[in-house]
Amino acid sequence: PVPSSELQLLVKILACFEVLAIMFSHRMCIYTYQTQGASAAYFSSFTRAGEFAVGGLVACCLHLWPWSYALLTRSPGRSPMRSLHRIALEIASS
């Protein structure tokens, strides 16, 4: 099913916030690394938030492009997704 234009707009807005979260997390990680060291930067909550935002961004992209979602869910009538493509999506979403 094709999502409505309102839903697509909301997903696009969410994707923008995911990108902002990734950028904020990256900046906080650099700041924490410079001020408190590598161990603190690795375990920082702000650094971990960026990892979750990447998964959210991949989910947003899947919902913005219905053909990707159909391939990922193995919808009937679609040619199967190549293994390398599926592996890349799985790694990106985790």
C-alpha cells in the first residue's frame, strides 16, 4: 500500500530529526572524547543515542520508498532481494 501524503510528510520530518540526532550525537562524542577520554565517550548516552538514530533513519527510508519495504518483507510478486542488499540493510538497521 502506498502511504498517504500526510504520512510521507511526517516520516520525512522524522527522518530530518533522526539526522539531527546523529549529528548531535557525533558532536557530543567528540566533545566527550576530548574532555573525558575514550572510555567515557564510548559509554556516553549521547553517543549511544546516535546509534539508535541510525536504525530509525533506515526505518524511515524503508517507509518512504515502498519498493524497498516490499523487498525487505519479501512481498509476493516481487523479485527476491539479493543477499548482499539484505545484509547491508540488516547491518544498517542494527
